[in-house]
Amino acid sequence: MSPRREIIVPAVHAPDTASSFGQAVSTVVRGGDFLFVRGLTAVDPQSGERVRGTTASETRQILTHLKQLLEAAGSSLEKVVKVNVWLHSMLEAPNMNEVYARFFSDPPPARTVCGARLPDGVKVIIECTALA
Amino acid sequence: MRDVIAAPATGLDLRQHYGHHQSPAIRAGGLIFCSGMLPVDPQTGERRHGTLTSEAHVIFGNLKLLLESAGSSLDRLVQVHALIYDSIEYDVLNRVYRQYVANGPPTRTVWAAQIEAGFKVELDVIAAA
Amino acid sequence: MTEKLPRSVVEPKNPRLNVSRGANLPHVPGIRVGDYIFLSGMGPIDPRTGERNHGPIAEQIRTTLSNMQHMLESAGSSLGRVVRVHVVLADISHMAEMDRVYREFFPVDPPARTAWSMQLRFGNGCEIECVALAN
């Protein structure tokens, strides 16, 4: 039987079109047994508007949003298997980790963290894969 | 549904040694999702900084330990993100990498990224269980 | 009892797009494992010549995504079955232009995507990898 693909949460409508958080990206996609969540940045879940802050505050904003997204999809933070985190600077890794640890209970998912050039002054991007 | 693969050697428990809020690997849906593997001593957890080559050898040794403890192996790797601190070392990476994936390598994307603790290389992998 | 998913190699029908084999590199273009197809990162290779296309970023994105489409179709899948994409750009200012071309390939129900910028080799402007469902 063909494995199921379904858009669980479609694109976020972002008024900030210059940063291309536009419509060509679904937020949560189901594929087979897993949910694939897009790389999330700190946005207001209602308006889709950027929320700028510190790495720690952006991490908190993102993970709060992620919790909502997963629960609405019938999943949860406990079902996350793997997280990828991109930081604008690896110096911020401990700040991100401190907030992150408050969201993921024991035992936490697998994770890889690295530093890269992120768009528009974004401090952190978090993507994950979870069991549906 | 989701199995946590514990560190097969205490040095690979980065949570204990470095406070990294992550499990070494998670098995689900027939796949094993590993946390980014770093060149740390598998027994002591000490950082093993060196050349890209020496760091890659430590990483592959650690991955072998981890995957085999989970009933998998390097031969069952499916996807690798090879993080390197500078793409100038691409050929060096290939020379050491080749030694570990000779029996049918997985897919790979090389990321020239900023890696923690000034390491030169890190491998972010998914394997089949 | 842990299921042992079958694992097999995916190769493009067009050999010019088989960079792994052509350049004798320690990877394969794609792996099928269970219901999933993982592809190695792809760059802007001209499918007719095998040469790198270093035109404007729009052309590079178009070339790369066309190649990705070919790779998936060679594996019996399609762009419509893609669940996750990673787009790496050499120049972060190319994000808007990338998205403009990208949406031509994923006009409806697009996959999840994460995009960022890193140093890329060979003067490539982009590198794109994906995970898709098999048919």
C-alpha cells in the first residue's frame, strides 16, 4: 500500500514577504509514520509575524509553537525523534540548550546543533521529525 | 514506538559530560536517528581535538559502537550530513570517510558549518535499524 | 522485534547526473529504505553536459530542482511525494529569489523546508537535498 502523504499544517501566511517565509513551505507534513516539521523561526503563530529577540527568547517562542503544532497534529514533544538546530553563532548554544531542556522531557530526542548564516537576522532555526 | 538508544560507552553520553539535552540516538519506524557525533573519547568523554582525519576516525569509531549496540551497523547508514569547519578539507574528509563506508556508502550532503568546541568535523546520520 | 527495512541504492537514469559515480565519491545519489527515499545534496549540474551551471541563482535553482525531479522519477517517486527539503545557499540574500523559483516546482501542498546559507564548493550557488516517500 502506498505510504500516505498529507499536509497537516499548511504554509504560514507571513506578511514579512521580503524574508520569503512565504507559501512554498508547509509547516507540518505527514509522510508514512512520521511528521516532518519545517525549520521554524520565531513567529507569532496567529499573525505569522516575526518575533525578534535573543537566541533564548526565540528558542522559547519556537518550541512553544512547536508544542502547539505537534499536539494539534495528534503528536507531542515526547514523540519527537530528531531535532536539527541552526544557530547564527555557536556561542549561543548553551543559551539555546538551557531553554530547550525545559521543553523536552526525559529522555530527549536525538539532536544536532550547528552554526550557519541565517536569513534576516534570525538567531535560531529549529526543525524536527516526530512520530505521527 | 520510540526507543531510546543509550550510550554504549559512558563517554558517548554527552548529556552527562556536557549537559547537551539529547539522547545518543532514537530508533523509530525502522530507522535510527543519531545525534550529531563528535570526536569525544568513548570511554572518558574527553574532547579529542586533532586534524580532521584524526577527528573523523574517532567519530566513525563512536558511530560504529553506537549503531552496533542498537543492532545496526555502518553498512546500514542511509543518510549522512558531514559537517566540516571549512570546505577546503573536503578531499581530506573523503580520504578518511571512504575507509568506513566501502561496502555500499549512504547518501551524503556536506555542510560547511560552525561546529561546537572548535571541532573540525561532525557527522549527523540516520541508519536503518 | 525490530523491523529490518530493506535498503537499496537509487541512481538517476541520466548518468550525467550521477555525480557520486562520475567523480568516484564515497556516497550514492539516493537510498531507498522502507517507504522513504533519501537523496544526497544536489547542485546545479547541466543534465545535457554534466557541467556545472553557474548562471544566475534562479537558473541554478531551476536546474537543481529539475535534476531532483529526474532523480525521484528514476526511483519511481516524484516531487509531489517529497516530505522534507533542505536548501543551502552560498549567499543568504538569494532567499527570496530561491523561493520564487522553488514554488514553480512545488505549487501545491509543498513539503516542509529549511533553508540557510553556508560556504559551498565548486562555486555552486545552491545545494538541495530531500526526503521523499516512495510510491
